[in-house]
Amino acid sequence: MLFSLVEKGINTLRSFKREARRIASKISPPMLVLVSGELGAGKTTLVAEILLSWGISGVTSPTFNIRNDYKTDSFLISHLDFYRLDEKDSAYDILPLDEDYLRSVVFVEWPEKAPQQIFAPFSRKLEIFIAMGKDGSRRIIEKEDT
């Protein structure tokens, strides 16, 4: 499988927002977007800025309810956070394999906490890793299947 890799250094909130808009321009349904990084790295902020560029405001972290759904005029968006997922929870209830994702973009924070086969329905995938510098800067690394 071929993929492209992009890495960007981010030093300000303004440049973080600009990078989110650039990433948003690459995303279209059906697509799975996996967002990883340390606690506090800016995963939810990145997703919120991407959605804001699509006209959706008021995006909140799905940490406690695990899944938030949004809608644009042309497609659906699911924003999931598996941080609090434990053995008694079923990721398959949150992201069912039999759901139709053809008109959807699905963002997943903390994807490493879910069984990887849950992502099988998606042929298009973008992986984003946000690394935090000691000085508060961020590095965004994107890996997109091509």
C-alpha cells in the first residue's frame, strides 16, 4: 500500500488553525481520520477547527459521551473519542461495522484504544499525529493512504 507523509511544525495557535484548514481541504467522504497524540496535544482542537472550516461551530470533546455527530449540507460527520473506552465497552456499538459510511467523515481520537478491525469499512484513511514540544509548540504528522 502506498501512502504520503507530511510533517509540519506549528508554533502558534494561528498557525495551528491554518494547518487545520489545510487538512480540511484534503478530507471528503467517505473517509476515516485517526487523530493521535498525548493528552492535551490538541486533538479535539484540531477536529473542531476542521469542522469550523466546514461551517460547524460549537464542537465539543466527545470524551464523556464518546461520540458526537454533526451534519453539513452534503455529508455526515462522526467525532469519536476512545480515551475512556475500557473492556466492558464495545467499540462496535460506537462505530458499528454495518453502518453506511459512504456519506460520512469519521474522526477518531485515541484510535489505538480500539480494536483495529473496527476501521475495516473504510478504504480511505488519514492518520494524524500531534506531537508536543517542551516549548508548547506542536508538530503535526499526516499519513494518508493513496
